[in-house]
Amino acid sequence: GENVEQHPSTLSVQEGDSAVIKCTYSDSASNYFPWYKQELGKRPQLIIDIRSNVGEKKDQRIAVTLNKTAKHFSLHITETQPEDSAVYFCAAIEPEKLVFGKGMKLTVNP
Amino acid sequence: DAEITQSPRHKITETGRQVTLACHQTWNHNNMFWYRQDLGHGLRLIHYSYGVQDTNKGEVSDGYSVSRSNTEDLPLTLESAASSQTSVYFCASSASGGYNEQFFGPGTRLTVL
């Protein structure tokens, strides 16, 4: 079955810096890769996703890149703000169900 | 507006008791999922369902069961609660088709004493 590895597990940045979260997956058949953000005490919520026929996708300050050959994908957050502080989960689809990475706690210091 | 709800939001129970956590969605989604979230382990899949009368085991299904008698509900039952099942439980749902967003419920914090 699919295995998703996520690193680093924690990241602390200064407000305005960029943050990058990297994930690798094992199943070359996976074709959908969503990213979820979970604020403290809240439910995970989708922030961006990418399909395997696309190499990059942007939405304002966040972007996701996908390298199918290397089987890795990354989340990039530019101009970080304190409200970006949260746990971020990457995931890969295994038909109809998601396999999640273990999450990365991002802290943005004012 | 369509939504997904869970009840109770908090539950304290004793070892050995049977506990049922409710999950209800109004999106008419075929797919429903139960996860547990523990520090250092992320979101681990317990059970999932692709439609009425369909249930499947996830990676951490021992000690848990589900049943799907209608589209809207997927209750999770802990047959005999153990302290190792103290966790935050999230229900989620998605439309069929593979590329569809999973919507999560607000979570249930379960403590087994």
C-alpha cells in the first residue's frame, strides 16, 4: 500500500520568511495529492491540492510542486504570517482514500 | 449549508465499556472515513465506507467496528474501550471519484480511564 513520509516534523520561521514542507510517496499509481492545514483544536481543512498531470499549482501565498519521477511533492508558503502557524499534513490518494503524512508543525514568530 | 457533525464532542469512559461515536453528514457523500489522531502519529485510518452496507478496515482497526445503514451516518463503536484508545477521533466524508476533497468533522475527544 501507499506510504507517505513528511519532513521536517517541526519548523519555526520569522514572519515574512518562506516555509517549505516536503513529502515523498511510494506508490507511482497515486495521482492526487492534497494538503491540509489544522489549527490548534480545530479540524483539518484542505488548503490546496494537485493532480499528477500538473507540475505546479499556486493560490496566493501558497504553492505546491510535484515531481512524479522522484515521487515527491512540496508545499511552499511565502511571506509567512502568524496565522499560518498550524500543523500541515500532506496526503496521497490510494483509490478513494487518503494516506496522510505525520504532519509538520509550523510556527511563525512575529 | 451541508455539513458533517460528530457527537459527543467530549467523552470520558471507563476501561471495558462499549462506546459509540456518531458521525452525520448532509452532503450525500458516498465515502465516509474514521481517523484517530495522536501526537506523533498524524491521522491514522480506522475504518471507511464507500456506500451503504460497505465497510472496510483501515490500518488501525483492531478494537473498533462500524456499520453503514444509510448514506448520512457512519457510527464508530469501541467494543471494549482500552486506555490505548484515548485519542481524538475525526470523521470525514467525500464524494466518489478520487479527486474529491475530504471534509472533516469537528472531532471527538475520547478519554478512557
